[in-house]
Amino acid sequence: MATKKYKEMEKNREDYLGSDKPKHKQFIKMLTFRVVPAYYQEIEKVANHKHITVSKLIRSYIKEGMLRDKEISHQEGTEFEVEPLKHKGK
């Protein structure tokens, strides 16, 4: 059930990984959680509608929630990268 954007990224995987990239552009930790298939389908629909990956959508929701709950300041929020990958196209 991968989004269209994720499938595109997988084709160019070497552009997204590598130790020669700055730390904020690399994957450092992975967070895994489970959702029922019905929730995932709804999340995937939103991601496809916004032309982004499910992963980026979830990261942006986490960042928005942290800013809203004042867990991070707006200054820290500008340093908090939602999209650690090189973005090509939309």
C-alpha cells in the first residue's frame, strides 16, 4: 500500500541515502507504529491528494503537534526538518 510519491522515491533511492550528506539530511532514527488498514487507507488518500509520501505527512503532523503543544518553539521548528530527503518535482 505504498503511495505514488514513495514509489517514485524508491526508484531514485541512491539520491536519498548516504553518509556524505549532512546529518539533518540523513535518516537517523526510525519510528514504527501500527494502524488498522482502514486508518492507513485514509492517511494514504490524504498523502496522495497532497502529492507527498505518507512518511512526510506523518512527520509534518508530528511537527505541527509539537509546535501547537509548545514542545518546540517556532525557532526550533525552523530547524526541525520535516523533509530530510532531497525533493525532486512536486
